[in-house]
Amino acid sequence: MSQQDSLTERYGAPSPVARRALVTVVVVVAAAFLGWLGWAALFHGDPQVSSDLVTFTVDDEHQVTARVDVRIDDEDVVASCLLRAIAEDHTVVGEVNFDVTAADLEDGNVLEKVIRTERRATSVDPVGCTTPDQPRPR
């Protein structure tokens, strides 16, 4: 009698049914994960609207002018964009929320927006743009 036979007699042999069930469960979970990963990449990889801050200038103690590059995927989409003016101590001192349509971007993607501030701002935070179908700002 070999040592392997002794171990099999003592502890029993693995069940072929359990092995097949485990392999099946692993394959189903892996397929579900890959399906979710593909959906997430397609859905989040092509947003309806996206925006980037091009530049900003601090005009005076109570005003900042920002230039924003907004890209809209569909001409029927109305996007809502948010810009925040930040002070030296990292507090929000002003913000502007504006709506953009494809018609607003006919002369180019760059929009100029004025942000009124309660005191001097040192930077502008482009929070991003959203749509009814895209709640995460981009």
C-alpha cells in the first residue's frame, strides 16, 4: 500500500461532483465580472458631456474670469456645469452654475464665465458638467 492510498483511505478522495460544481461557480463569477467590467468601460468611457478648465484670471478682489472647454456628445443634451473660485485658505469664495447646449458651442467649445467672489480668489476648481443621464461631473 502506498502513502497516497493510505491518505485516500484516511481522509477520502475529493468528489468529482464537488470539483465540477466549484469550476462552474468560478466560471460563472468570472463571466459576470468580465461582463460588468465591459459595461463599465463602455458606459463611463464615452460621457455625454465633459469639460476642462483652459485658463482663469483674477480680475479684482470680487471677480474671476474662467475659460472652460466644454464638449457635448449629442446636440439634444442640456449640460449643467459648475465652477468654483477658491481662496488662498482653500475655502470656496464663489461659484457659478451654468447650462450649456450644443447651440451654445457653435462658435467653438471654449466658454468664458465670470465668477463673482466674496473675497480674493487664488484658483478656480472646474467641478465639471452633468446631464440628466450622467450624474457624475466630468
